[in-house]
Amino acid sequence: MRGNFPGAPKSKATIADVARTAGVSTATAGRVLGGYGYTSEKKREQVLKAAQDLGYRPNSLARSLITGKTRTLGVVAGDIQNPFYASVLRGISNVAEANGFGLLITNSDETQLKEVHSVELLAQKQVDGLIVTPSDTRKARHLHNLRTVGVPLVLIDRAVAGLMVDRVATDNIAAAEHAVRQLIAAGHRRIAIVAELVDEGSGGLDTFLARAVAGDPIETDTLYPSWQRLLGYIRAHRIEGLPVDQRLILQAGSYSALAAQAVVPRLMIASDPPTALFTTDGTMSEGAMRALTELKLSIPQDLSIICFDDLDWMSFHRPGITTVAQPRLAMGEAAARMLLERIRGEDYPPRTVLMPAELIERGSVARL
């Protein structure tokens, strides 16, 4: 029974209440409030005014059953603790919120098993589309299946072989090439690089180096970012006429600061150590800096350094660390806009947006 006494909870207005107040049918009120179908502008204004007067709040579940849309985007991030993903997620959220969409965010920890479970969970929640950072650029049947059944899908940071969907990424090769050429321009000739370089399935580091140094064609879209940045490092050497010394390429072998920390010392205590270091992401930078601190090496007096990814501590460090800053917020915003276009039914050919990075010069590069 509806309470009419003072202090009784106010009953929730229904679509039928709105329709009665607006003087229209329940079906017409449902179309206006659900955002589907055609209604004249006059009746639409009547319904919206009645809804406002009554304090009507839409039932999202009922609306989704009628329209088949939940106005929700699903996101599978590689590691939500990583500042890269935090900024990307903020960009996605900005666009989603501005367009009346909610977000469901999951974390894969860069493992395919968790990624598959995340995609299944989001599909069960009936999200209208997904944004995914794929953990495997070659074996991703679950993402191909989404494409097959028509679920709108946008990839961030990495591509998947044979999967023709929209993608947003940083132009990693050009950004790394530019950074390394800056070190060469400062007089450095022995430049080390520390990168994950998890075996990407095409013969390992030796084979990749032989092909890259020779200038052979390499399919770059499905390379992991660390391999793309290594390719930029190699191209910088080729352009500047410098040989590539494989001993200066430090392969961490996993996405771990501890792994990076472990590989740096053996090079720095060698008889011919590098004069500069290029790290391929924030995690590698963290590990490298820990190792340099333990070795009591000063930047840039003992070693110059440029890091890929601009993290907060890099501007607070003294001297400041020169970095390659990815447009992380813009990447998230672009991915969300592309996904919303697909949800609205736009039928463009699959698009790849490669965004330029910015080299932020601070005080970590000495001139020789």
C-alpha cells in the first residue's frame, strides 16, 4: 500500500505514471524514455516534462531487455596498477561518461587465461562493446570469436594477427628511433637498451636482430611494444651509421622490474660499459634505476638515460629523467570514441590510429 502519512517513503514513479501525466500511451512513453523508436517532438517534450515533474528514474534492466543495449562498455586492461593503463582508463571513462555509458573494468595481469575469463564475464554482463589490450598477439581465438558474432571491439596498444578491428596505439618504432638518435646526437656511441623481449614466436632475439640489422621486411603490427621499440633502436643505429652491439641489448625476459634490475649490473661492471641507456617502458625503467642506485652510479655523470613512458617520479628525480611520453589519455579517449561509433552502427573499414609520442627533455642526458 502506498504511504500517505508524513515521513512515509515516496513511491517510485513508473512509466505508466509518466504516460498518464503526459497524456500519451505507455508505449510512447517507453520509446521516449528508452531512447528507441520514433516519437514526434511534441510528445517527446510532454513525456520528458512529465518524467522530470514526477522524478522518474529509468529502469536500466527493463530498458536493456527492450533495446538489447545496456549502455555499458567493457574494458580488459593488462595491469590496472600500471600508470599506463590508469591514464588510458581515465580517457575511456571521460568519453563514456560524456555519452551516457557506464564502464565495467577487468584486469588480465597480462595472462591469456585471465583475459579469456574477463572477456567471458563481460559478455555475460551484455556490455555493448569491448576495449581490450590483448596479452597474446597471435593466439587470441576468444577475440576472433567476438568479431565473428558481431560484438564491437577495439584493441589498445597491440594488434592480433588476422583480427581486423579498430586499434589505437603509440607509434613505438618512430618514438624509440627518435629517442635513440637524440642520444647519438649528444655524442653517445655505446647505447644499451633494456626491454622485456619475451619471445614473440619468430625465432627469438638472434633471428630478429639479424633481420632488423639487415633491413629485411618485418611485420611490425603484431609485435609486442618492446620488440617494436627495439626495432626503433636498431633503425636509429642504421640511420646514423653505427653498428649494433648485441651485448648492449639486455633482454629481461618478463614484464617485471626485478627482471630488469637483474640484467643491468652485468653490463655496467663490464670493461667497456655503455655511456647511455634506453629503457622501453616504465617497468623496465624502475628496475634499471634500482640497479643503478645499488651500483652507486650517478646520472648523467656516469650514465645518461632516456626512459619510455613518463611516470611521476621521473620529474621529481634529481636530475629529472628525459622520457618518451605516450599520449595515454588521448589513446583511451580515441578508443572509446571508435567503439561508440561501432556501437551506433558505423561501418568503416577497420582503422589503426598510431599516435605520436613526445620526447620530454630533462637533465638525464650528458653531452660527450
